Amino acid sequence: MQVFFSYSLADREFALQLAKEITSRGLRVWMSADELLPGENPWLTIGKALEDSHALVVLLSPESVKSELLNSELEYALGNENFRDRVFPVLVRPTKQIPWILKEFEIYEAKIPAGRRILKKFEIYEAKKDAGRIGTMIAERLKQVA
């Protein structure tokens, strides 16, 4: 099963940790920054990746919630039967701008300090722990709805 990641580049470090955890549980992760090639039409590539995916992990932070692309990816997933019960919002850093529809979902929370990227050793350790915990919960949930 392919899991599509929707996130801001500001959250890339956490996205990579979470992707590693989910991949270690036998799932494939699609992340645009890793999959888009120079010269490719990004909109076609992202659209194809969404068509081929059956789950969406959307990382929420002050930067990501401002993204029109994130909102488009979310709209696609919410309107597609392939993603039914397979949309996983993850609050990476506190934000008040969470899309209203996601408030109906269980929101997984990482405990990264507000307004900070993962830079210090302790924060990297905490992010890995959070990614492991959240990755396990998402993988288990996907097994239940598969």
C-alpha cells in the first residue's frame, strides 16, 4: 500500500523520520521532494501519485496549513473512496489554522517545541520517538481498514 505524504519543506526532517517508520512496517511512502524529477510536470506527477495511493499523511504546522497544494491534496483524498478511513493528520507544531474538516479526524500529535525546527540533539531524539509512536499507530490503523 502506498502512503502519500503532504507536508511543508519546513517539516521535512520530521516527515523523513515518520516515513522511515512507516516504510519499516512494509508500506511504501510517496514524498514529492524525493519523487519529483527535474523537468517533470509536478502537477501531473503529484496527481498520478495520489491516484496510486491509498492513504494520506498530512503534516500540520504553521507553514503547511498555508499551502494551497496541501489543501488540494487533502481535498482529493477526502473526495476519493480509496482514502476512506485512511487520512492521518499529524500535528507537527502547534497551529490555530488547522483545516476545519480535519477537526473531525483523530489528530496525532508530535511533541516538537512550538515554532522550532528539529535542530538540537534532544529534539532529534524526541522527534524520532514521536515518529516511531505515530508511525506504529498509523500502520496498525491501516492494517485494520485494509
